[in-house]
Amino acid sequence: MVQASQFFGKAHEDASAHLQHFLEICNTFTIKDIPKDVVLLCLFPFSLLGRAQQWFYTNKEKNTMWALCSTNFLAKFFPMGNTNALCGKISSFQQQHETVREAWEHFQDYILGCPQHGIENYLLMQTFYHGLSNNTRETMDAAARGAFLSLIITQATALVEKMTSK
């Protein structure tokens, strides 16, 4: 399954999309008594070919945990310019003529497109809130029974999820 969509490391390929697809496949199964990290690290090279596979085996000693491997992979194959552009989209998020649900999905798409953004969750929530229209911010504050930004991150996330699930 992981070989169905292999990544070569060519300029036109999207390393972030490859990782997301790889993780989607790997999340469809578990192996009893084997940590997910081990499974991901064992299967990942089979999702690679050419330059990307060569990179993996050359750096195998550095990539001993999945989080480290995926971060190093993106650092190598996801150009800094792309990361900067996507981080810019995240940080300059603005609600367009859309519902809260659509705005949340729009914002989540930016975040998913750049998993290596490195922005803390509380800052992401602040960015989302400040990017909303005045009317929507007032609605969020009312739903929070006060100031939305005074909520802790888990409460704020739960409130947004509740408001967007209808």
C-alpha cells in the first residue's frame, strides 16, 4: 500500500502531501505490541524512491524516531520558501464571506498544508480569532460567555469545534 504513491524527491512533488498520504495509509492498521513509531520508520523507506530513498538511508542513524524523521524529511524536501509562504497564509488568515465553519475549514487547510509550521496551538487559535469578522468574534465571545481568548486552548478548541459541527 505504501508503494502505491512513492515520493522521488523531485521539485514538483509535495513532500507534505506525501507525508499526509503515508500517515493516512499507516493509520488504517495496527500491529499488536509494535509501537506506531517503529511501524512508521520501517515502512517509510518503501514509500520513497530515487533521491528521497537515498536521503533516508544516508540519514538513517539521525532518524531514530518518527517525529524526527518526518521533520528532517520536510526540512530536506519541502522548500523553505513554501514553508514561509504557508506560514504567511496561516498568520495572515482572514475570514472571507464565509460561515464560521467554512472559515475554520479554510484555516485548518492552511495548517494541514504546512505541518512543520512550528506555531503553538494557542497562537493558532489567537490568529484564527483575530482573523474573524467583528460579528463572528462577537458571536465567539458570547458563546464563550465572556472573552473567547480568556479560554484555555482545550476549551477554545472545543468551542470552535462545537460551533462548526452544526
